[in-house]
Amino acid sequence: MGIEEYEFSHKWNLAGAARDALRFAQWLTGPAGVPPANVLLFLSPLESTSLDWEAAPPLVELRGSYRHAGREEVEEALIRELPGCDGDLLWIFWAGHGFLDSRNDMLLPYADARRNDARHLNLESTLRWWKSDAVRPTSFRLQVALVDACRVDAPSGFGTSDRNRGRSVPQRHQFTLYASREGEEAQNLAQRGAGQFTEVLLHKLADKTLDESIQGLVDIARSMQDRFKELEEQNLGWQMPQFVHGRDWDGSSILGGDGFGASCAPRIDQKAWDQLGQLFDGHDLPDRTYDAYRYAFEIAGCDVPSAFLPAGSLIEIVGDLDDRQGRRADLPLAVPFVRYLVGSAGQTDQNWAAELDAWVRGTSERLSVGAFPPPPATAGRPELHVCLEAGASGGAYRTRMLLHREAFANLWESEDPLDLDAVRRELTEQLIALSGSDTIPGDNPESQPFRGVDRIEFDVPLELIDTEFESWKLPIGRMNKHRELGRLYEVVVRCSGERTGVSHDVWLQKWRWLMAHGGRHPDAVHELTDADVTEDLGYTLQGDDPPVCVLAEVSDPWLMEFLDSVLDAGVPIAVWRRGGPPVPAGPGGGLAHALTEDAGIDVGSLPQKLKKMRNSTSTPEEPPSWRHPLALLWDDPDRRPRSRSLS
């Protein structure tokens, strides 16, 4: 950002700011190695300013893409465009005028600031917003702001602005370096057409790579302060740069390694690529593809760069891995990725799994790949399924109870339809019987010992879907004490009997997408309110693959219409509040806020999350989101008992 000409007044003209921004862009696209396509340049040069676009080839490309430094252009990029990008590091360089408001927040006027409309960026407010979960928590975990501007009191009537933000994301680290202390002006060297701060900064950055500069920012800032002390002693300067960083800033490498973008790991060779091209041909993404992507980075000692897959095909994902590389000199990231896929493929296609395993072995031997830990086991968690089918008379249901860990085992089946009170009594008996058992029917002899049920799934007709099963209190505690199911177990409802017709195929498709891409993908979740419940909602939700989960702040009159749309659209997962009006959005209120963790909403962990919320302690600032109990529709097509009796 380099602003020399302001609409506010010709007295604000600031020769050199645009040139400073261009010189910083030259360092970014030169020694720092940032592609020009990743640089957004905003300028408002004076007519008399001559910019040297020919100083380096990347600047020629920027000449055709730079934007005007007005409010709409800057905020379109900074607030709407960039937060949707996948990146590790955000640099903000700003050369121009600067002021402080009554809170000492830095106000940076845009080029189109006017006397009656002093448009500006509140830097501190914007940085707080960028550190919050308003921006996708997995993006831009390192953020640096370098500001060559004065820090003097704002003119009267200048006003201020503050940007709404969410919760702070602990994994994000920020470093801010100002050209001067509070109350000081920043010197502009008119004869050189440059800010003194930028002159010293670029001298210190010199030929440093991007990673070297990040790791050494604190030392660079301190050496700049030493240089400005020398300039002051020589009567050549008066300002003193000031830097601010969170206590969590450790100056670490972006990738946690020895050099950003410097690959220390080998790439796979052409033979490996040719074999993968044949192996992947005709195969969609298997289950847990994102888990395989994540695993490859984790065992290489690197941060996972994204909460979702970088591409939609296996060969493109391997290309991304081969470009990123890792920290180990003996481990191309593609190898552990394919190794993980062996287990996923083996669940549905043993031949393909064997071919993938042969590729891993052959490539590892040929490229001298070092040993690495095997993928984590994916043993099933014990689930108790309570299946209810409507009987001939109202209020009575044919009932089966089954246990699933590695396979389904029938526990009990009613001879006649039961009312819900009878279902509760039988469920009590089954839970008590299971609590004292080390083994369960149908388990493999080599299975881990049975340690109790983790989840209870109620597979019910649509008329029972809003029944508060999680609030059932059964005498299953010590001395027959009544305990609430939803606070002891993960409790979900499902309506597998409603998954018929074309909706059945979409249901399977959406679940496969979730299993492949993982639950943190930004497209996985769709939020809606009463106003969204229309006759077209089912078509809206169906889409191609996502959404796979709906968070619904809907009131009682619209509930069944909403659930009909969810089932019509094949959406497998939904969350809504039982009873009472929706809680307004806001801290502790809206479903999305309540379900968001540090890294965003993880759809895959919703059963555990809701159980945790039911056991949470409320505070006046953040009331419990289960005040109206939260219902979770969790319809997993891979966990369906056969419709006929298993006895």
C-alpha cells in the first residue's frame, strides 16, 4: 500500500509512499520468492511520481494488476477476498499518513478520504479481526504488519471505526512494526522520494528469504531501532520504530522447518508418477482422504496447511504434496499419503489396496524412503442402536436393540409393539447388562476388551424425531440413581427408514463426500433460520455434494418442514434446538458460535461436542447452548443394521 495523493487535501500529498510500496513489492517478489500473483499492490501515486516498473521482471506483471488505494478496493481484498484464500503468511505493508484515535488505535486514511468522509482503515481493529475466527482459523497463522506512517492525534471530526470480530484463534501469531512511537511523526525523505523507515527496513531485509525474515523479525526490528538511534545522534532523524507482538510470537519458521519453501525432502520420481496415474485412474476419493493428507504432514513434523483438501482428484492432491514437501530428507509426502489410502481402499476394494501397497513398497525401496509410523488404527467405537418401527396402533413401536463395534450383534427384540415407557425400561436393562461385560456378542476374539457403550443411536420414524431422547433419565447409576442419557453418552437420532427414492442416492453421495473430505471443510455446513424454510429448501440443500450438515435456528412451527427438506435433500446431519424459540445469534447464542472450536466447526466431532456442551457449566456471559436441548440427526449409511430381524 503506497498512498501519495489524497482527496482530503493537496496539503496531504506525500511523495515517496508509492515508490516505497513498489520497492517492498520488489523485495517480496525477488529475494523473498513470493509469486507476483500472490501480491496485491495498491497505489495512489502523484502525477509527478515516476515509478520504476522495469527494475525487476515481476514488477512488470504487477504494473498491469495494481489497484487504486481507495476504501472499496482495499476492503474488497482485505476483508472479503483474502480471508477465503489458503495461505500461511499475511504481510501488510502500508506507506502513507497515519493517525491515532482516542484509544490509540492506528487510523490509516485511504486515498479517497475526504473532509466530510474521512475513510480509513483502523489497523488494530482489523488485526484483531484477522486474529479471530471471523477468518477461517486454519488460514494465515502468521500475520505481519509493517507501517511507515506517523502516529499523531487524528484531526477533529476524523472519527474512528471498529470491526466486529469473533473469538481469538490461539494458533494465529501477529507481529506489528510501526515507523514511530505514539505521538511521533515518521520522517519522509522528500529529496529521495522515500520514507526513512522504509529505507532502513529494506536495507535490513536486503537479500533475506521470506523464512529468514520471519524468523528474524524481532532481531530486524531491534537492529532498526539501533540504526535510528545512530541517525538521531547524527541529527538525521528523530523517530523511533516500535514493534508489538503477542507473547505467542516465537519467530518460528512458517513450516516449522529450517527454511520456508526450501524443500529438504525428495520428490517422487517419474516412474512413481506414471504408476500413480494408472492406479488412480477411474477412482474417486476414498474415505478418509483428508485424514491421509493430514497424516502425511504430521508424520513429517509439519503443520497441516489446510483444513480441507487442496484438489478434487487423487493425482492433484499428490501434486500438491510433492510441491509442498516436508522436513525429512528421506520422506516424500506422497508416500505416507498413499500408505494411508491402503487402509481406506481395503475396506471396499482389496485388489486396489494391494496395488497401492505395492506402489508404496516399490517407491520406498527405489527412493530409499526412511521408516515412518503406520497410520492410526480406525477401530469402531461401541454403539447401541435402538430401532423403532411404527406398529399398527398409534404410540406403539416394534423395537430392536443392537450393539455395533466391528459388526452388528442383536441384543434384544420385542415380540409386540411397545410404548416409549416400555422402551425406556428395556433400554435400562440392556445398559445395565452391558456395563458389567468385558466382551460383546459378535466381537473378534482378538478385539480390544469391551469398555462400555460410547454412543446411543435412536433410529426412529419421523414422528419421533423431535423426542428428547438425550433427556431421558434412567435408573442406571450407582444405587439405581437416575442418570441423564445425553450427559453419559453421545445421543443421536436417525431416520434411515425415510431415506428412500432418489433421496437415498444423494444421502450416500453426501456421506461419501464427508468421509473423503473431512468435517472441517468450509462448505460442509449450511446455516439457516425460519426465513430460509421454503418449499424450495430441499432443492437448495441437495446441491452436488455439500452441504452435509445443517445448523437450523428454526422455531417450532417450521421444524417438521425443515426436517422434511433435510431428508428430501439427502443431508445426513442436522442440529436444531428442541422446544422454545431460537436463541438469537451472538456470544453463546447462535448454533454456529456454540459449536465452533479453535479451528472451526468439525462436523465429524459433533456427537462428542454436544455431549460436552450438555455437561458444561454455564456463565452469565455464555449460557449453556443446551438450555433448549440440542437435537442431532446423525444418519450414517455405513452403520445400518439389516432391516429384518437378526435373531
